[in-house]
Amino acid sequence: MNNRKGINVRKLAIIGVLGAISTVLGMTPLGFIPVGPTRATIMHIPVIIGAIMEGPVVGSFVGLIFGLFSIFQAITNPTPVSFVFLNPLVSIVPRVLIGIVSYYVYDFFKKMGNKKTKGFLFILWAGIIFYLGFGIYKNIIAAGSIWINLMNIGLLVLSLVLAYLSLFKYKNVSLDLMISSIVGTLTNTVGVLTITYIIYAERFVNALGQNPEAARKVIVGVGIANGIPETIIAIIIVTCVVNALKRGKRE
């Protein structure tokens, strides 16, 4: 059996550590970061990192912990839409799939190689940098929080550095990480909202105080507002952390 797809004591320990990190992020403001004009959750990022570094089994178990914590949070700290996350189809299934999908997307692009990727990377980084720049501009115009501006400026600088490294110095070696980060994040956002729409569309929109007749539009809007910043922060953190861990293994 491929060792990355199996499980052992070391991987059980990694599952515990990454699951605990995801849980701590959900219990503190650290799990929600202002990015651009919106906010991003980073609770799914340990799932993606676990999948890339240790395989789909580790990734799916970390995702399971993430999902179980979502149910616990919905019970102990309810919001108007918490009823959605009491259903395991919403709170657990997409989170387990994050680990599985992230690994196989990463594995696929890693095997493909990095030919003809510079244009794709350039467009991707240009979009991220524009989004962060727009967030800074909007916050300045609105005389918003200095903390949010500092956070976005830091992310903008980090994005510029990563763009330079991935486009020039590292010869696109981070493309597989970036794509798996994007797909893993969308697996969470799209999965949760799609199942919510199928099962709870009208009730969910009512809880948000919106017109039930515009359920699809409202849910798509929530997906865009959450998905874009979550994708940005996932790309940045996963690229940095996984590259650092891989360099540490080689040394």
C-alpha cells in the first residue's frame, strides 16, 4: 500500500495536532481574518495541509474533526443559521471531501509537471493582488479599521513576494499547491452552500432576513463573499507552510 494513503501512529498524531489547530481557530478570532473587503475563515486550511503532506486519509480525518466541531459549535454557540450545521450532510461531508479532493488535485498537477504554467500563475496572482489592493482602497475611503488595513497590506506584501518566487525564482513549483488550495477551499464553500440550498434554501434565506424568492441569488452571493477571501488566504498560507515543511524534510 502507498504509505501516503495508509495510516500509522505518526499520522494519528498529525491528525490530532491538525484537528486541534482547526478547532482552536474556530474557537478564537484567529480563525477569521479580514481579507480585502470581506472576512475569511481559515479553519479548512489544516485539512488541506494535512492532505498534501500526508495523503487523503490524514486529510479526510482532519476534515472529520473540523466537521464535528462545526456541529458542536452550532449547538453551544448558535446563530440564526446554525440549524444548517446540525445536519452532518452540511457540516461533515464537505469537510471530509476537502482532504480527499485536495490530495488528488495536488497529486494530479504534480505528476503533470509545470509546463506552460507561467501565464496561469500570472493571472492568478494578479487577481489576488488586485483584490487585496481594492480592499485597502475601500477601507481607506470608508475610514475603516487601521488593523484591517495593516492586515491587508501585510497580505499584499506577502502575495507580491510569493508571486515573485513562484513566477521567477522557484520556476512555478508552487502551482500544484495553489491549485489544490483553490479546489480544496471551493470544495468546502461550494459543498456546504450547495447542500444548504438543496435542503434548507428557503429557511436559510429567511434566517438571513432576505427574500425567500431570491434564495439562489442570496446563497450564490454568500458563496462569492466568503469563497474569494478564503481562497486567497488558503493559497498564501498553504504555499508558505507546505514549502517550509518540504524544505525542512530535505534538510
